[in-house]
Amino acid sequence: LFASHPDLLKLWHHRYLTVVQDTVNAHKGMVDKVLGDRVLCLWNVPRKCARSEYFAVKAGLAMVGKWSGMSSELREPSEAQEGSGSELKMRVGIASSVVTFGNFGSDTMKVFTVVGEAVEVAVALQRVGCKEHGVPVLVTEAVAKQVECQMPCLPCSVLRLAYRTPAKVVPCLRPLHESTEISEDQDLEWMYRLDKQN
């Protein structure tokens, strides 16, 4: 994407990271590392953060909302000139569990980051779950239980982590904004879809 337009790529990446950084900081998190267009964000490390799952989910929804308002300007240059092409969409995966935080660098380079299952699951949610099911934000069941009093979460699907032996099944839920109310019919529809996945 943008292979022959490096200046436009730099502009896109700058705006994208600005949205992520500003939103995460405003919701008591921190940006840990950037790998191309993938960003690892942390809550509750290295500083304690009460209700970390709530702030993480709220940040995810806010980021997607901000980016959707900007991304229509940023398309493949040839497509943008023709007025066609798809927008550049943001996908967010959120997981929570015990992780190890510290210096995972070498004798000459310090690399402070986290290692643990939550990182692997969050990446899988973002890379596979959101793309397959067409939703911008997915969370694990553990995260959903921590935020259900503030924002509803709809069961969406299950994600099978094939690299695990045996493969681990992770329920995926779609968080909704705090003001959203779930109708009984909507709730039953999502539960039916989840049951068929199992």
C-alpha cells in the first residue's frame, strides 16, 4: 500500500500513531512498542491502574471512532483519485491475564516489555478475529466480565489458537459503547451464533 508514495505513507502512519498514542495516554495506558502498523499497548504495568480492563476497552472503542472519522481521507492514491477503494480500518484485540514485565533485552540493549499469554491472545483477536467477523474491537471473556457493569459485550465467536497443543479455544466478545442497550432479540441472535460456532 502506498508503495510509490512514501510521503503519503509517512503522513498516514503519523496520523495513525498520533490517534493511538493520544487515546491510550488519555485512558491511563502506555504504548509499549510499534511494529509497522501494529501497536502493543499496556495497562496496569509498570504503574498500577485500577479498572485497567475498562480503560483499555474504552480506549479501543475511542481509537476506532477517531480513526474512522479520519481514514476516509487516506486511501490507496490511485483509488483515492478515482473516488473508490476501501478505507483503512483499525482493528483492536484486548486480553487480560498475568504477564511478566521487565527487561527482555541483551547485555547492550534494554528492552522493557511484557511476555505472556495475554499478548498472544490479543494479537490473535486483532489479526484473525476482528478481520473474520468484521468487527473493529474484540475482547476475551475475562475482559468482558470486568467491564460488563459499565458497557455491554455481545458474544461474537470463538477463536481457536492452533499453535497450542491441544488447540486452545478463546471466546470472543464485541464490546459496545456505555450508552448502548442490548435488545432481547439481539442478545438471542448472538448467543445462537456463538452456540453454532461451538
